[in-house]
Amino acid sequence: MNVDTEKKKNFRVEQSREKLKISSLMLEKELYNDSIIYSYLSMFYAVRILLIDDGQDSDDHNRILELVEEYYSPNGWTELDIVDILHNARTFKEMLENDDGIRVSRTQAEHFNRNADNILNEVLKSKASYL
């Protein structure tokens, strides 16, 4: 693996871990809306790790979703339905960002936080030999 690719993967891992940690901190502070937003961002960075080898990494959220659907749908690389989880998280995140009146429950925020953790762990397991 070339050095630039390795650095990019490690950077994405750190971004995903950082967003997951912030999501967990937001849970502790009972800032559930913020927790969901950070959970989504953790998922977004984690799935980008999967796309780096194919030269498909992008900052565009729509493009990442398209690529994940193309490469990892239905759920061939793991038992997680990564496409469905990512779509649901993004929809929820956008809803929260567009409507200040929405308040989510701790249970909902914990659900998204667990999903982010599961996705990151699955990505790390699948790419362990590369990282």
C-alpha cells in the first residue's frame, strides 16, 4: 500500500473515532440531537475508509452514499446493512439540522451511537490488514 493511501486511511479512522467520542460525550451531557449528528459523521468517515482503495473517496455526502450503495449493497461484506443504517442516520441528521423544534430521546441517540460504533468496528475488522 502506498504511504499516501495509508495516511489517508489512518486519518479517516481518527476522524471517525473522534466523532464517535464526541457523540458519546453529547449523550453524557444529554444533548441527544448533537449526539445523533456526530454519530452520523462518525459513520460517514468510517465508510470513506472502505472507498479509499478504489480511489473513490469524496467529501460529498451524496456521492459517498451512492458509492456505498454501489460497492457494499446489499450487505455483502458484513451482516450490518450499512446502506440502510447510513441512509437512516443521514435522514435523521438532516431533519435535526433543519428543524430546531425536534427533540430526540436518549434511546434514539444511543441507537445511532451504537450503529456508528458497529460500523467503525466492522470497517476496522474488514480493513485490519491494510491499516
